[in-house]
Amino acid sequence: MPSYKQLTAQLEKLHKEVAAAREKEVAQAIADIKAMIAEYEITPEELGFSSRGATPKKKPLPARYMNPKTGETWSGRGRAPGWLAGKNRDRFLIAE
């Protein structure tokens, strides 16, 4: 029966072999994918990616408050604008 040291050495060798095999297979998979993308002229949008990256852009929130003097609006999220600071927000609510 092999000793503990022999088994750990075998395990370490196997870990290295697994990492090398994975690296080789991933490189081949990437090459295959790139070839298919080029062959079929697939765009990132067709794969579900946006043109700016992998995350879709969030839609802006609708305005909930409006300054009647200037027409400026605020969604109610984040820091309150100066024209609303210290005032009753109910007066500036946009009627729905």
C-alpha cells in the first residue's frame, strides 16, 4: 500500500495533468468557437451580448418629482436635487 507522501505526490501530479488538459481543451474550444463565429458572421448581439459589454444597460427610472419653475425632474432615487432640499416633496410629485 502506498504511503501518504506517495499518494499526495500522485495527487499533485494528477492536479497538474488535469490543469494542463483543461487548458488545452479550453484553447481548442475557443478556437472552434471563433472559427464558427467567423464562418457564420455571428454578432455579439445575436449571442445575447450588448454592443458595450455583457451586461445590458438599465432603463432610466421614470420621474416622480418635477420642479415647476425649471422643469427639472427627479426619480426619487439617489441624492435629492437642490431645488427639493428641505421642502415638502408632496408639492413636487408628478400627477399620474
